[in-house]
Amino acid sequence: MTRDPIADLRRIAFLLERANEATYRVRAFRSAANKLAALPKTEVAERARAGKLTELSGVGDVTARCVAESLAGEEPVYLRRLLATEGSDLDAEATKLRTALRGDCHTHSDWSDGGSPIEEMALAAVELGHEYLVLTDHSPRLRVARGLTADRLRQQLDYVARLNEALPEGFRILTGIEVDILADGSLDQEEELLARLDVVVGSVHSGLNDDRARMTRRMLTAIANPHLDILGHCTGRMVSSRPAGVTGPGDRGHRARIRAESDFDADAVFAACVEHDTAVEINSRPERQDPPKRLIRRALEAGCRFAINTDAHAPGQLDWQRFGCERAARCGVPADRVVNTWTAEDLIAWTRR
């Protein structure tokens, strides 16, 4: 049986990210894959036969062994072990919800603080069965995350338009942004650009310890903005340390410390989300788990829509939607209240309204 060693290395990196393993492990396999992908296949095979793969910068003993096993037609032992220890399956309700999802409305690339190019994120989404991926890199004032200025965002929009022409039929990248909700509740990007985007996620990243009244006013002002479609990780909490796979220039922006929830009037905020038809994000990142289940239930009772997103900064993290689905299912969130169970056309029609 013929195997592709580059694909095997990338699959290992994906599974390590999904399992929230250390960043250096992920980087080792992805760097080796990129290094070998730039060489002729015959050279890779010759080096493997001669035991000279490790002479290449970025290829170590473990990755070289995986390549040799793959070229021999064998599933690499490292990959086999990962597949054997992936973890338990989702329960029935969570599986049903995960199967209903058509895309992910909150993802990042190496244009801001993600660790991988847009193309790599898109192809990983295709492999997961997504029909679309919303690219939501950060806005300019979040400098630690290399937020996109208006000019850089315009460049990205042109780039995505060209990239969509080359992607597999039936899949598309939707344009978007994770825009900072500023201290006065305004959104950190030009109005003209926000109007051009398919999906706008708005999140609070600063002043997370604002008093209850101030934080509530800030969020209500943002929700009333007609450009805001999804309220991102609404409490800002962190329940564990930084995850694996965030390897971009903005890496230091993700050195997550355990952080308490922001204080705001949840009933008022969720009522505003219903009034303005703004979805509440169920953020799937293991270190966030935001909002907590008690607030998911309150948002559901208020009549909110939801978006189950990964906030992925690396390809393997795109499969973290299963974590959000598990929490949503436990809170009784039905699929018809989740906006990313819709087709891309229906999603865009909703955001345009």
C-alpha cells in the first residue's frame, strides 16, 4: 500500500493539536512536513533509504522514523498510537448537534495570531466536512495579536477572494473579523469594512475587570451595532493554561492564566441579543469553556440564537467544536437555534439583515 509521508506528518500534527498536546510537539511534525513538501519526492525517498533525513533542518529522529515507515507502506507507529488513544466518542445528543454543524464562525490565521496560513486552515476544515470557514482575525487595537489594520484587512479580503477560486468545489471561506469591543462599546474597525464582511464576531479583550454597570453598558452598546452578528466568549473567563498549537507571532497573547468571569447583567445582555438578533457564541476552546453552562441555559431561556465556534488558531483545533457541542447538548440547545447549522447562503442572508 502506498502512503503519503507528508500527509501522515500533517495528520499527526492535527491530532496532537486536537488533543491539546504541547506546542513544540505540534511544531516538530508540521515543520518537518513543510520542509519535506518543498523537496522532490525522489529526494525524500532517497534520503530515507540512506538514513539521511535528519541532516535536513527541522527533521528529527521521530519525524524521520515516521517518514520511513510511511514510505514503506506502513502506518507510522506514532500515528497509530494517537489514533488508538483519541478519546471517547460523543454522546448521542452531542453527536447529533456536531453532525448538524456546517461550518465554524470564529477562526484565526497567521495574518494575526494564528499559527497557520489561511490555506492550511481551509483545507483542514474541508477534511472535517465543513462547507465553510469564517476567517475572523483580530482587529487593529489588539496589537499583541497582530490585529489587522484597515489596509491589511482589505488585502486579506482580496486574498481570500482569489483563494476561494482554487479551493474544492462546495467549500468556501467566508470573510469576517473578531472585532474588539472597545471601552465605549464601539467596534474596532471602519464601518465601511464591517459592512463588507460576511460575519462579524465582537469580543471584549481589555478592561475585563470593569464594574458591572460599565461592562453591561459596553456590551449593550456593541450588541445594538447593526454590524455585530455574534457576541464572542462573553465572560472572558479562562479556566486553564494556554493550549497547544498557537505558534504564530502573537503567541504571547495566548499565555492564558486562570481568569474569573467579567461581571455584567446577563439577563439584560441576552435580552438585547434577542432584540437585535445577535447570536451568543459557545466558545469551544478547552481553556475558555465560555460561557459557563449556567449562562448558556439563561441565554437559551431568553430566546437567543447561538454559534458553536472553535476560536481555532491552528488546524487541529478546528475539531474542538465537539467540546462546544457537548456543553450545548447538556444545556438542551437545539440545532435549529445554532446559526452555523445553516448553509453559507442562509448564514449570510441572516447577517445581512
